[in-house]
Amino acid sequence: MNSTDAASGALTESDPVDSTADSEIDENHGNGDHDNNGSGRRIRKGERSRMRILDAAARLLSCRGYAATTLTDIAAAAEMQAGSLYYHFDSKDAIVEEVLRVGIDHARDAIDASLAALGPDAQGSERLAETIVAYVNCIVAESSFTVANIRCYNESPPHTREQLTSALRDFADLWVGLLAEGQADGSLRDDTSPKVLARLMISGLNSLASWYRPGGELRLDDLARQFAAMVLHGLHPTTDA
């Protein structure tokens, strides 16, 4: 896991007062009401507003893509004034970059949780199967951020893609490592390239974001398990007759 007006909906200093932006500013420079750890109630609300923007952006980007999503759209979905977005983010691309980064984090978190539940003694083939299932669920059922990453990465500006290069490389390396583990312990065939296979598998799984629709004849868990079975069947080590 293209162009648009990145300044859409922006307010200049001479524009009418933005009440939402003012409320956010007041919460950071108001009467000094703080909580026990010294951070103000105002900061917490600012963080909630920031997350509201990201949630709204993720929903829109996952459905519409990069080019068709404007700052005005994001502000409306977040139920905020358009100018208020600039209190939290410098531009549309800054929002997009953060949404895509969170999408990678959500996928990693889902995979890490599934591997932790499996335990350290599982074979590489088992770990790969659970990773496939976790990623399928993340794409289809759990994270609009991850879907936004899949849909919008190639549409986003070069600078945004550059900022995500390291995180995406680490994500691919996770799959490469799982395949290499299975080859090392004999649970996966060792005559294939983990790097090539990892990218083929990620690409195939990412395609679910464009065609799978919940509620159809194929249940999500069945789909995930079928994909895992097909991959593992093709990667099982051959045995001599």
C-alpha cells in the first residue's frame, strides 16, 4: 500500500474567524487547567481532534483515493472547519502521509499480535499462515488506514512515498524473514526466493482492498484460510516418491 489542490479550504489571516480553530487554540493557551501529570486537558482535546481528522481522512482516502479527496472533504467528514485542519497539519499531503504511516503500523500490529498468540515454537509455515490471515483481516475488516495505504501510496506525491520507504521496506522484510524461517526449518521449500515470494504475496493480498466485499458468499475467514492454504500448498517441500 495524481494531484489535487493541497490548499483547498485553506483560510488566510484575513479570512473570517474559524470557530473550531479558535476553540483548539484556546484549549492550548487558556486558563491553565491541567491534569495530574502536568499535561493540560487542552492538549488531550487537541490530540483527539487530530485523530478525528486522521480517521475521517482514512475513511475518505480508502474509498475515493488520493486525487478525489480534498481538504474540504476531510474537514466536512471530521465535522470541522476547513481552516482548523491547518492547526494540526501543514497540508493535505501531511495528513495523507500520516494516514499511510498509521496504515502500515496497523498491519504490523495485527501481524505481531497473531504471531505472539501462536507462540515461539511454531514452524515457519505456521507463522506465515497466521500472518496471511492477520493481514487479510486487517485489510478487509479492521483498518481503513491500511486500505488507504494500499490505495493511495502510488497516487501520492514522490515526497510522501519517500518518507514511507523505510517503513514499507521493514514491512516487506517481515514477510521475507518469515519465508526464510520456513525454509530454514524445512517447513517450506527452499528452491524459491523469499524476496520475490514476499512481494508477490503482498501484492496479491493488497488486491483484496479493490475487489472483496463483506457480506458475500465467501466469508472473510474462509478467504484468508484459502489464500494461506494455496500459498503453503505450493510452498510445501517436495518429497521423493
